[in-house]
Amino acid sequence: MATYSRTGTHKGGRTSGLAIAGLVCGIVGLFILPIVLGPLAIVFGAVALRQTGSAMAKWALGLGVVDILLMIVMFAVAANNGGSFSWHIG
């Protein structure tokens, strides 16, 4: 249960800034620079998980792993297409 001080400020569990940073890196990494933002999400998420054990830190770790796997798939597709990566829709 959350407690309140005399000034009315909330003294419940705080969300770790590292967990937020990891989650943001993981989400943005799905769209741009997954090779950079994926490992950052994993590092931030792991540190936040150690400090707080929050679900947000677990999501950051998971998204970081997805970012790295996405980059590996993109490299494999580019290697099979002669070094280029392009989308052909339609």
C-alpha cells in the first residue's frame, strides 16, 4: 500500500530511470538503429532489473533481444540479396 507524507507526496515504489531508458531504447530500436539501441536496452534493462526487479526492466531486456535478432535477420537478408536490403511491396 502506498503511503503519503504530510506534504501529500507519494512514497510508493518508484520506476527506475534505467528501466524507462531501456524500454525507450528497445521500442525505438525496432524502427531505427537496432544494432546500437538493442544492446543499450539490454544493458539498461539488466541494471534496472538488478536494482528494482520491475516488469518494465524485463520488457526492456526482451525488446533489446528482439532488436538484436531483428538486426541479424536483416543482415542475413542483405547477404542473400547481394549486399542490399530493400522492400518490395505489391
